[in-house]
Amino acid sequence: MIPAFREALYIGRTLDALHDYLQARGLLATTEIVVVTADSPDDTPAIAERGIARFPHRAHVYPGPKVGKGRDSR
């Protein structure tokens, strides 16, 4: 699970690196990636959506307005 708020500069590279790491170790087919983007005011949600498209098992959670990690990670 990757919480992402105002991460437009980093989330794409992070997901690329994670994809490459899992693929190199043969774990890509058995790992689910979940990205949570709580009402981020920058392009984080759109970049995250494009980034997780490469993962076979993925979820993108949009919990609404940011109120904290306890609620956002449900």
C-alpha cells in the first residue's frame, strides 16, 4: 500500500522502480499494488493511475478529502 499526497514529482518514478524490482525477482504476478491518493491538489492521482496500469494486480483508492492515514488506508 502506497499512500500518496502531493507526490506528483515522485510517484511515477517510485512505481516504475517498484515494477522493475518485482519483475526482476519474478514477483510481479503475485504482488498486489494499492495506491491511495486522497484528494491531492496536484497531478498525483492521474500519474498514479498511469503508473499502476503496468501492474497485473492493482487498485487505486480515492477516499475523498484528506483527513489522515488512519481513514485513508481503509
